Amino acid sequence: MSDTYIPDIKEFQQEPRIVTRMQALRERPVVMQVNALGKTFGQGPGSVRALEDLNFQVHRREFMCVIGPSGCGKSTLIRILAGLEDASDGSVLIDNAPITGPGPDRGMVFQGYTLFPWLTVRDNIAFGPRMTERSERSVRSESEQWMEMVGLERFADHYPHQLSGGMKQRVAIARALANRPRILLMDEPFGALDAQTRARMQHHLLQIWEQVPITVCFITHDLDEACYLADRILVLDAHPGRVREIIEVPVPHPRSPDQFLSPAFLATKRHINDLIHPPQQHSAGPKPPRLAAVGDDVF
């Protein structure tokens, strides 16, 4: 981080418009409740404790990001929330009902492009609604609506191999939303994209979130991405994953790329960085063996 003075995040969290927004968020109904959640892989001496005593809530129409160091269990957490992985202990409630497996109340978008390669854009989006008892006319009308929402009307009859990475992820988002879930779960969905495409997708996702009545839980390892997208950020410790802190992001809405250099944004980013990488850790640990010749220094 820069040596330039950056105010403390608490200074911005106390601004009246931020306090008002966070108070309004806390007054919304809780759609997802995580209680004492834990996950252990394996048994006996070789077992690995991935998650330990996680407790948090997600409110209706909230955009929550989860971030933490490598190995903190971010992907394990979201797989449990999706019902793709069983917890070892604790519980996850959706509208006060326990999760027992995958369900239509949750949509999932992965980092990889999990589209059906033999289906067109239109048919990939329509796949879920076709599994219901709705008429083909209704399904087709809705798929057209979602294609328009993600800006892919001109590519309706294209197949996944004919699309760019960002376009594939837009199809994946539309396919997840076409099932009308209560919660959209996203596991580093933009991690494989180049920087420019990733920035466009972040902006596009915020636009969709503003238009669609959806709650988002978004896994990321990118500090900028978390600060830009989230209402609140869940920061995890590693080995095992525990809740380190839940941060209320004091960056006003609507969000824009111009805010990346704002004092509130930089203060939030620095605060998260200090949580994940405490200053004393930067100089910790042994140095690697020297292989460069004497006198061949870089300083």
C-alpha cells in the first residue's frame, strides 16, 4: 500500500448517509442465517478442519462479499450454502428453513464456464425454466428477457465456443437468474477473466443487481473487487476458516470506477489488507536461498 496518509475506515463509516444506508440494510428481513457452521474433511489424524464456528446473516437485497487468505475455506463455504457440500456441524437456514441440498431458491455461478456446449445461448438460459411446468411460449419469452438483461440478444443462436469469456459468464449469470432464485451464489466468477473484461463484468453485475430483486453472496480473493461490489464484506481467517470481521463498506451507492481512488475506498481496502496480511507478517519467515551471483543485486 502507498505511504500516503489514508484516513481510518471508521471515519467514513460514521458519515450520516452511510449510517442511514447500513441501518436500512439491517432492518431488512434476514434471508440466510449461518449458525456455528463447521466443516472437517476426513477423519482421524489426517483430518483437516476447513471451517470453524462461522456465524453471520445475509439480508434481503444485500450484496455480501467473502474474502480471505488462500486456504481459508471460501469455496467450501459457498458450496455448503449451495447445498453441494454437507457441513460437519452447525446449520444454514434460508428463510428459517434448513438447507438439505441444492434448491431453486439458490442460483450458483462458478469460476469455470459451466455452460452446456451443445446448447445455444437461448437454450442454456431456458434450461432451468424448461424443467418446470411452464409453457414453451412463457419459457421462450423469459429467456429473451434475460438475454436482453445481459446484453446478448444478438448472440441468441450462438454456442458457447463462439463466445468470449465475459460473454460466457453473462450467459451463466442469466441462466442462474432465470430460475428466479432468492439468493445468487458466486464463486470467484470473474477470476479467469482478463483485467478489462473483469472490470466490465463487475459494472454489469451491479447494474443487474440493481434491476433484479436478488440477494448476492460473492466469493473473491480480490480486494478491489470486494470493495467495489459489496455492501458488507465477510473477512475470514485461515486454518481453519473463522470470521475475522464483517466490514460495512462506506463507499456510497451508486458505485462507479471513479471511486477506486476515493479516500473511503482506499481506507476500506487498506483495512481489509491489514486484516488478511498483518504488517508483522510481511517480514516473517525465512528467506529463500540465494542463487544470484555476488554483486548481481537488484537494489
